[in-house]
Amino acid sequence: MELINVRLSAGGNSIIILNQTRLPGKTEYKELCTAEEFYHAIYSLEVRGAPCIGIFAAYALAVLCGRIDTGSFEEFRSQLIRYKNYLNSARPTAVNLGKMLNRIESHAVTHKNLPIDKLKKELLSEAVSIHEEDKQMCFKISDYGLSLVKDGDSILTHCNAGPLATSRYGTAQGPFFLAKERGISLKAYCDETRPLLQGARITTYELSKSGIDCTLICDSMASMVMKQGLIDAVFVGCDRVAVNGDAANKIGTSGVAVLAKYYGIPFYVLGPSSTIDFSCRTGDDIEIEYRDSSEIKSLFFSGPVALPEVKCINPSFDVTPNELITAIVTERGICRAPYEDSFRKLFPEQFTKLL
Ligand code: MRU
């Protein structure tokens, strides 16, 4: 199964997305043109998953820059920054959003001496490079992830970190697809992932359409399946990882990590280095997104499941403390505690930049 989640239109003036809010019932592609449509797609989770948001935002900014009508680089850059800040405000937790927008801006600065028309083309090709790099990173992460498990293992997943949340393969779901290609049998237990059901709607969709053995469970059943000895490892993705290894991911992830520790099951976080925020010392520095209570009280139900006046909080992410994480799997290798030391060895250039 190869579904394309994000792609630039042939003329480079709009972006085609697969609307992930309609899955699994509808495979709906949408063409987006305006800054407001790009913002809405990120905010409403039509495009979602940290790497996919970053890829989409890079295309979006490059497309918007293509419409800036000026011959002056300074004016071009100030309009670029306005678009960048607007898109970046759509969701706060996934660091890839801001990082990829910054990368487009830096690329513009590096090429500021080009005529504006050529500069616009440069930005589009930088967005394409971001997309291509993600495909390669996902492959490497999947390969390292696969080395942590063996033929016949069963793995619990939370949320969705497959091809639709990234590019090809995915991160936390990548080892399943790679295993399938290599004739290795892995079985997935997928948390439904309340309240937006990314596990039920998207992860099981991707896995079962690819012929991978997967079983859907409610989030509240994770403890029971672990206790029954059905789970050999947990694979989750990440939206922002602090330098000490604390990892923000979809709400409910930290609870799964606590359960895994209790039952002695390895808990792995898989993500590209673009998801490590080298400016966050610990998980306390990570901003958690809060979303509308309708997502809990009515969105996926035929009628309300709580009175409208009932108070509700809807944090979209939580932070798993590094001591509950067995390893963090990146495209350059597998990091283990103490994570800062491990990150320093694999990503020395990031620490040089900080000095
Ligand atoms: O709110 P979402 O669906 O964008 O959240 C996505 C997740 O939490 C994923 O698990 C994470 O981004 C990793 S995607 C490779």
C-alpha cells in the first residue's frame, strides 16, 4: 500500500494532501492553496504526525514565498517571516514544524544574492530535499528498530507513527513494514489512542492494508495484554525530545511506559533527529498542546457522551520521563541513557552549535 500524504502540485503553486481526518472511511485528497488552508490543515490534523507536519510546512512556506511580489531580499524575507510565524502557531508541541520552517528561512538567507525568481525555485527544491531526507531517515530508523526485536515478536504501539505521519515506512511503525519486506514476522497490538483515535483509524489501516498482523485494543487494555505476556516490546514515535531524553508523544504514551516498566517490557522511542530539540534541557521545557473538549465529548460519537456543561481537559501530548525509556532510536543509531552523552556522540554538531 503506498498512500501519498503530502505532495506538491505539478505547477508548484499548491499542495495536495490526503485528509487524515477522514480515514479509514474515506480516501479524500484535497488541494490546498492559501495560507489559511495550510494553517487549517495542520491545526485540524488533516496533516499530522511530527515529521509529516514539518514536511508539509516546508512545502507550504515555499509555495507562499513563490507569491511574494518584490525585487528586494529584505522585503522578501520579512514577508517570509510573517508566513513562517503564522504557520508555526498552528500547533505547539511537534518541534519539526518550527525546525523545517526555520530551515526554509535559513536557505533563503544562504541564497539571498540570487535573483528573487531563482530564490523562489531554490526554496521549493529545499522543501523537496526535506521530504527526500525524511524517507531516508525513516528507512534507517526502521532498520535500527528492527534490530531490537526478533522474528515472531509482538509489539505494542500507541498513536500513529507510520508512513502517513512521516514519509515512507514511518518511524515507530517502520520496523513492521521493513520486517514484512524481509520475510520477518512481527505482530502489532495497536492502542486505539483516545481521543482522536490515530491508532484505530490510521495505524491499523496502514498495517492491515499492508497485510501485517495487527490487533486493535482500547488504551485501557494495555495493562492486561502486557500481563498476559502478549507483548515483547513497545514502539512509540515522538513529537519533541529533550536533551535529557524526556520524550513528548501522543497523550497516553507515558502511561504505557509506566506499565511497560512494571511488566519488565522494553519501551523504545523511535524518531528522526529533527525531533530532538537541543534547546530543551528537560521535558519540563516542552509546551503541551491543549485541544477542544469536543474531541473527547462528541467528535467520534453519534451523540454526545457527556453533558455539554461537564468540565473537560484535553492535553494532546504527554512527556515520558527518560528513566522509563529503554532506548531512543534515531537515523544515526540507538541512544541509551544517559541520553545527553549518547546524543553528544551521535550528533556532535548540534552541541557545537549551542556553544
Ligand atoms: O496529534 P498527532 O496525530 O499529530 O500526534 C502524532 C503523534 O503523537 C505521533 O506518535 C508522533 O508525531 C510521531 S509521528 C512519527
